[in-house]
Amino acid sequence: REARGTFSSTPFSLLSSIFTMADANVDTNPPQGGEVAEKPEGGRGGFGGERGFGRGGRGRGRGRGRGRGRGRRREKEEWTPVTKLGRLVKQKLITTLEDIYLFSLPIKEPEIIDTILGADALHDEVLKVMPVQKQTSAGQRTRFKAFVAIGDNNGHIGLGVKCSGEVANAIRGAIALAKTTIVPVRRGYWGSTFGKPHTVPCKLTGKCGSVRVRLVPAPRGSGLVAGPTPAKLLSMAGISDCYTSSSGHTRTMGNFVKATFFALRSSYRFLSPNLWKTNPSTKSPFAQFTDFLKDYETAK
């Protein structure tokens, strides 16, 4: 504009007014050494105000520490039986497992075993957890298979196998199945019959897949002459002396465990002369306590 020789005062007057307003808003006294400038309201918020567009403060969390309810324990729920056998066991009308085995009653609730034998008397051990896969159209689906043995070291042994998407669920389900499959194990002597039974009563054989397991009675003090896997099951069953012989692909842990369990389960299939005595026939628990079961259904 100066080159053209035309001069207009309007733009300069407008600029001077803007600069005057800016100088009026600037703080000419900045904070000194020890002073701290005031923060705008809103904490961590963006544009001031009470909260502004930011969160402000620490925000809303779920309690302190590592989360809410990490240290709390769930209270045990009272067992509500859903089978006739469970109702009789809860009312203390059946107090021993022998009454159940005598009439071949199916055990479908693990709480039955906990009530009769006691949860503290049972010892469980995870024998193996292995991944298994299934081929699907979307790829491979991996789950976990758990083998759990349970026993009371006094003539009862159970084996449970469960497959689940998580290891914890597989182990929990295998323990429940092991309780429902608990079987009695008959024990006997080698030689003289003094003291408590300490070994298997006769030679026993079990098989699963290509694995064959044979249990042979042993003299007192011999210990468990067996591998780590069958030795665990024998000790849980309350057998302290036994010779074992196995053949087949024993590296397959599942078949090796099942073959040993089947051998122990067959101990009551052989009737020796001391079991020939006649027992008086009694009514089944369902027939003996039919009035209680009928009243229970009526009250329900």
C-alpha cells in the first residue's frame, strides 16, 4: 500500500486495539522461586471448570489395592441332595459304604463320599494333565485332560478323568468323578495271618489298551515294588507290600493308571473260602426306608 501511495489508518487502529487487550490479560508478575502457580480447576481435566472434558482427580476405580474381593472366601453352600441315596446319607440312615456296595447302588453325587468317609480322610493327587486337540473348520481346539486319583489309605480308591477348556476346571471335575467311582479294595496276607492285612489277597490283573498290569502278593516288609504311577494308587488303597509286573506301552500314562485301577477293582471278584459263608438277606435301603422317602417327596 505504501508503494501505491495510499495509506489507510483502519488496519493499524484495529491491530493496536487487539494488542492493548492482550497486554491487559497478561500477568506481568510471574511466580518467583518458591511460589507455585495455581492449577486450573478440574484436576487432570482438559479445559477447566469443575470437571471439564477430562476425568479429574483419580477417577472412579473398583476399590483399593489389587481389586475388589480378591481376599474373600466363598462360604460353603449347604448340600441339597437330588437322589434318593443322597437323602438317606444326609439323614444318617446310611453310614457306611459297604451298605451301598452290598446292593450295588449307583453313587451320583460326590457329597455322598464326603459325608460318609469325611473330606479330611480323603487324599487326592493329580497324576497327569495333558492337552488334547480337536480339528475343526476354524482350526484346532485345544482342551486339557486331567487324571486324578483319590483314596483314604484304608481300602478305598477312585479314579477320575475329565476334559475341559481350563486346567482348573478339568482338575475340579476329575476330583468329583473320582469320588463317584470309589470302589472297595480287598486286602489280604502273605503267609501267616497275624497283624492287619498288608497286601493283595491273590494275583490280580488289569488291562487297558496295550498295557497289562499284574499285582502279586508280597511278604510283609517288602514294600511296593512298582513304578511311581502304580505305587501311588497302591498306597492310596492302603496296600503296603506288593510285587507288580507290567507290559505294553506304559508310557501312555492314562492307560497305565486305568490298568492299575482295574486290577485293584477286581480284588473282590475272587471269592476265597472265608467269603463262602451265607449272609442273611436284608432289604435294600430304598425298600427299608421307603416311608422316609415317601414323606420327603410329599413335603417337597
